[in-house]
Amino acid sequence: MLTAFAANALKVAGQSPAQSPAPTIDPLHAWVSGNDPAGLESWVNQRLAEEQADIDKLLAVTGPRTVENTLRPFDDAQNQLALANNNAFLDYSLADAAALRDKGQALTAKISSVATELSLNPKVYAALAAVPLPANDPPTRHYLERTLLEYRLSGVDKDDATRAKIRALNDKITDLGLKFGRNVADGTLKITATKAELDGLPADYIALHKAAADGTYTLTTEQPDVQPVMTFAKSPELRRRMFLAYNGRAYPQNVQVLKDLLTARQDLATILGYAHFADLATADQMIGSAANVQAMLNQVDEASRSAAHTEFAQLLAFAQQREPGLKSISQSDAGYWNEQYRRAKYDFDAQSVRPYFPYDQVRTGILKTAARFFHVEFRQVKDAVVWNPAVDTFDVFDSAEASKGKLLGRIYLDMHPREGKDKWFSSAPVIPGIRGRQLPEGMLICNFSGGNAGDPGLMQYSEVVTFFHEFGHLMHHILGSQGGWSAAGGFNVEGDFIESPSQMLEEMFHDTAILQSFGKQYQTGETIPASLIAKMNAASAYGRGYWLQRQLIFASYSLQVHNTAPATLDFDALAKQDDARFNLFTPVEGDRYYASFTHLVGYTSNYYTYVLDKVIAIDFFAQFDKRNILDGPTAMRYRRAVLEPGASKPAAELVKDFLGRPQNMNAMKSWMNEEFQPPLAAAK
Ligand SMILES: [Zn+2]
């Protein structure tokens, strides 16, 4: 199983085998060659030199342009850029040493600058435009057409001076985005709590925090500390402090960074002939325009508004029973009252499922579930060279009938918090795939409980779902990156489709058989009771209306800040305006969530992706036979139609190929009003 990777490694390293042994350079994995700033830098520089050589080769062609002599070296150059970027990003996000993270950041900016330069190279554009569109090879045709579109959107047809300006703006945007992210990652805040304020929190949570000499406890804004407080702590004061600390962990330092970032983006849009950045950012997306985004958000608002009001009224009435005189529910109390309401109405306590979901067991269960659903097999690679001993590595093999046993790629799981490590939950490519030459590899960057000796890492159900969601991105990358072009893999599909496959997987985790296959009490081994799952499902179906309304806040905010002249932008006023429109909970005074809203960097104006993709995901899931989700024929049909093509066709076609029509709101409407049967009746 290692040979395919070794063969890749030989390709570049073995240039002069007769000479004295040159230091072995792994051209795909920077961390193998040198886990230090100098090693990373020289590795990245080699990738960039390869990229330049590919472009030189492309430009040196005389005679007629063809796919082989022009698009191929172009894709090779893209491949080198992706390798450089993925590896630099890996160290930026995951390295233990601050110096290596800094180097990763600096190199990410440098690589981005090289990519910008390539995207503004008129000679390369002219060469690509001269390649005849292949009539009988639709994936290649689509790749070429899309590449040309991206070139036009980047401003390649502008004069020299304008292109220089565009380049400078892109560099600035990259720098500011990285800065924003780092401020969030490094902005861990601490709050202190009295013993009494920890009332309601799980015993294992309290046990992990030792009291200081004065009897107080220190909590941080790291994920494993935050969520239990917001869900279980009885003290509204503690919840409020944690909420403000968490959302404020990069405030005020990110306010100016965000302003500068939005200004640079607007300047770029103006040069490229767009009124606002949101128009530019949607021009190559499935949705097509900022106006279409607004229309879609309005539709979802209309579909979810009345459900949200009904749910909120129930929640408020309940809270008022418990606390007579309560006028409203604060945003920082939403998680707590949700939990209380679910316990009372559905007899469901989110803590009661945690003992069934210790981290190691969940990991095994998710791998097994994914293996069945995606028709693959995972084999752990114990001796893989990784960037941190905490990382687990698996090779992915095909188990579909026609191609059983074929090695498809490799995945790395980096799953628990470390100091300096990125604080969020995400999935990222490590290596793009090229059929016959290079197998895709990807990684999960997560911050789940567990990973320390003696801590079983009991997970909340929502964390289990997040794990599967991120795992879905990884599988999209592995299965969708088996084609001939490096830059047309699973992660290269239009950005506003990318969440659909993962959001669909979330729906699978209501299934009793699936949850029972790995939900076992960590001390006794008892299987999670069907009655408990039924209660949990009923409880989780509650609140979908205002969950969507909350998503509309984020989607509107990200659209508006990119659809407004930055000079007139008031972050707080805009947040108030969205709250007034969508938020039934009372905003917390001093909430500066936008200063740590990292989606504004990666998704820019396009947070709507989550809303649109939820609509598609629910529509997708409605096609499955609920009695046999994993082993029925739909799973393979889904893999073939939606995942395997990667970015070899427009996302709208992937949707149509699977559904037989474009997505619509019908499944979403029933999902929102889904009344799970009363718990006991549903229990088997
Ligand atoms: Zn996702």
C-alpha cells in the first residue's frame, strides 16, 4: 500500500541516482523533509521552482496549442502551487513551534502571490485560449472553460499598470486574511468561575479543571471548555461571560483588520468592473450573482419564519414557567434554555448520550459507517511519518465491485486541541489527485475532547455529527480527486456547493441502526437504547426554524459587509439590523462576533453557501430509503453521480444528475416541520 506513495516520492527526488546520495526530498509532504522553518521554506521554494518550469514549458511551445502541450503543463503548475499551499497551510494551522507556524503563514502569503501572478499572466491566458475545446472529453472541456472564466474574472485582460494594482490588492487581501485568522487562533481568553458557577456542568468537565488556591476555576475560550458552559452551566452570568469572551477573543484587534480587508476587496471589485465585491465573489458560483443570493435567502426566510416564531414562543413560555417574570431569552442563554426545554418536553438530556460516545469509539464507528456508505475500506498506517504523534493515518481502498482493492488515497486525522493549533473543525486537502500519477490525501483538523491518557473524551452528540460532517469533506476529496486534472478534484467544485455532501451526511446520524452500531456505554459496553435515540431525534427536530433564522443572520451579515461601501460600514449597527430582522433572542450587549467570524475570510460574502447547501442536502437525503441508508443502492448511485465527478462538471449538473431535476424547497419545508413520532412510540 505504500508503494504508490513511494513511487510518487521517487519522481522528483531521483534526479541523479548515480551521484552521492542527495538528501531525500519528499516532493509531496513537506514535513517529511524538514519539520522546521528553513526546511519548509526550501521545500516550498522547490515547488515554486517546479511551477515556474511548468509555465516556461507551456510558454515555449511553438506550433498549434493542444491539451497535452498547454493545458497539461498548466495543470502541473497548479499542482505544484496546491502542494506548496497545502503544506504551508498545514504548518500555519498545526505546527507546534510558533516559528514554524509563522513561516507557514509567510509562505502561504508568498504562494498566494505567485498564484495571483499566474492568474494575471496574459501570455498564459492567450496560450490556454488558443487550445481548441475538446469535443469528446467533457471533463477536460469543462476544466478548460472554467480556467478561462477564472482568468477573465481575475483581470488578465487589463493593462500592465492595472494588473500590477490587482496583484498588490490580492497580496494585501491574503495578508489581512491570514492576520485575521491568526488573531482568532492566538486570541485564547481566560475567565474565572466560582465553584458555585460550575453548577450544572458535567462532573468530568469539572474534574478536568483544578481549583486555584482561592477556590476559583480558570476556563478558557478553547472549544472543549466553551460548549459545555453554554449548554449546561446554570449560571446566566457565567454563560454571559463565556459568550462574550469567546466571541470577543479577537476584539478589538480584528476590527481594523476586517475594515482593511473589506476595503481591499471592494477596491479589487471596482477595478474588475463590479459594483460590489459580493458580485465578483458570486460570478463563478452556482448561484451566479449577489441578487440571486438575496432572493434565495428571502425564500428561506419565508419558509422558516413561522416555524421559528412558533418554536421560540414555546421556548419562552417554558423559560417563563421556570423563571417567572423573565421577559425574553438572551442570545447567551439560548443554548441553555434549549437544553432545558428539550429535557423537559422530550425527556432528553444531552449529557445522557455522552457516555455512549467516547472519542475512540466514535472514530472507529465513523470509519465503519463511512466504509459502508462510500464503499471503501480504511487501513490504518501505523508507521506513517506525520507532523505530530497525535495524528492517525489511514489508507483508503476502494471496495466497489468493479475496482475492489484499488488504493484511492490517504487521510490524516489530527483531532484534539494543542497549544497554538487552529481552534476550529475543518477538513483540508494535503495532496491533489491526478489519475495514474498522484493519489489524493486529505486531513481533518479538529478540536474534540479526548486524546489524553485517562480522559475517555466523551463527546456531545453535536460533536459526533461535526466529526462525520468534516469526514464527508475528506471523502469528497478522496473520491472526487481520481480524475485526470489536479485542479478539478472534490475540493475544486464551486464553493457554494461544497457543503452539500457533508450536510447530507449529518442527516444520516438520526438513524437508530447507525448510531447503535457504535454508540456503546464506555464503561459497560451497553448499546445506546433506541428509546434514547428516539428522544434525541425528537428533541433535535425542535428548533430547526430558528436555527435557520440564525444561519440567515450570518449569511446576511457576510453578504452585506461585502455589498456596502466599506467607508460607510458600521459593524455593530449592521449586526443590530440583522438581529432586528432575524433574531428572536435578545442580543448580548458587547457581542462582537464579527471580530472572530473567520468565515468572512474564507467564504467572503458567501456564507449563504451553508443555507443553499442545506436545501440541497435535505433534498439529496430525501432520495434515500430510510430503512436501508447504508447498504441500499442509492449510496453507490450518489457516490457515482455527486462525489466521483469532483469538479469535472458544473455543480448544478451534479445535483440534476442525482435528483433528476434542480433542487427545490419542498424537502426543506417538510424537514422543518418534521414532527418525530412521540419518543416511546418510535422506540423499538
Ligand atoms: Zn463543512
